[in-house]
Amino acid sequence: MKLASLFSGGKDSTFAIYLAQKQGHEITCLLSIFTKSEESHLLHHPNIQWTKLQSQSMNIPQITINSNSDDTENELSSLENLLNIAKNEYGIEGLVHGGIKSNFQKEKFQKVCSKHGLTVVAPLWGAEPEQYMNDLLEANFSFIMITVSSDGLDDSWLGKTIGFSEIKTLKKLSEQFGFNLNFEGGESETFVINCPLFSNSIKINQAEKKWDGYRGRFEIVDAELNYHA
């Protein structure tokens, strides 16, 4: 099927594209909603502007829209607008997204898609957290943590690239503090800097850490495609 991808630049939406392609689907465009703030319950907010580099590296065109409200219905209306454009311009038949176990998200996306005669493809649905995190690394996905908002995760994780040893540490912390190892509950958000879908990795030239004692963000200030690697 020809699919659009609901794309945030994080590990889940990027890996969902990777798996959907392996299933034989064609990802014709990326749909990114620039949320009003990090208070969105439906969508990813930090560093969303840098998804343009990932779009270029994957050679998949991106359609974006600004949401002027964190209200879920307003964001779904923005998604409907993007789906209509994608249907008209790219002939999409469905939407791929990186949901793992949020029924709230899944039901909202299915409702919007069925209204427009589109199929929802969720290749990560039901993935076991530890296996999934290891699958990412085994597939040569390189990603960093760009937010933390959970007990057990301090500012030392901001901007950190996740490898197998980090997953072992995160597993212990998740058991101790009760957060989701795959960050499905928003305990952390991620940004993919390289993977098999990319022609070039992303080089972060400048970033700022913001930390309030509990929650923190790793804001990318300047980045580019790495043509020399």
C-alpha cells in the first residue's frame, strides 16, 4: 500500500517506517504536525523542526502544519488536513504510525483514518519493551534522548546516544522507578540521528540542555546532514 507516515523524528515513528517498508509498503510522504507546546497528549513536540533533515536524508517528502492549540480535537483536525493533502498529492491508502500500546492514540488515529477511507498500519503495536529497544540497535538505529520527565531519569540522559549498555541501565531504572522502558508513556522522547533509511547521518553542531530539577529538554540549536562520514 501507499502510506503516509505520521512522523515526529523519534525512534518509534522512524522504526515504524522501516518495518512498514519491510512489509512491502511504500512510504510516499511524512506528515508532521508542529505542536503548540509540549503539553500535547497526542503528538511529539521537541525538536520537531529538525525532522526536515531526516526527511531529506530518507528522500521522502514532508508535509507540515502548525497546530495553534494543544487540544486533541484541534490536533486531529490538523491531521485530517494533512491526510487530505497526502491523498490528493500522493494517492495514499493508509497511515503508518509508531504506536506501541496507547489505545488513546490508536483509537483517535483510526477514527480519523476510517472517516477518510484510509487503513492504519501500526507495525510496533504490542512490542515487548526490552526486545523492541534491542531490535532498534540490532537494526543499526542510532538515537538520542531529547526529553526526560520521570523519576529515575536525570539530566545526564539528555543528549545521550542509547546503546546496549544504556538499555541495561534503563531496564534497572525502569524496574526501580516504574517507568516504561520504551518510553511509551512519555517518560522520554528521542531523536534518530542515523539508521538504514538515511543516506546521511545527522550531525548536531549545537544544542542546549534545559533542566528544572525533574523534567528536562535537549534542544537542538544547529544541525546538518553529515556528508563527510
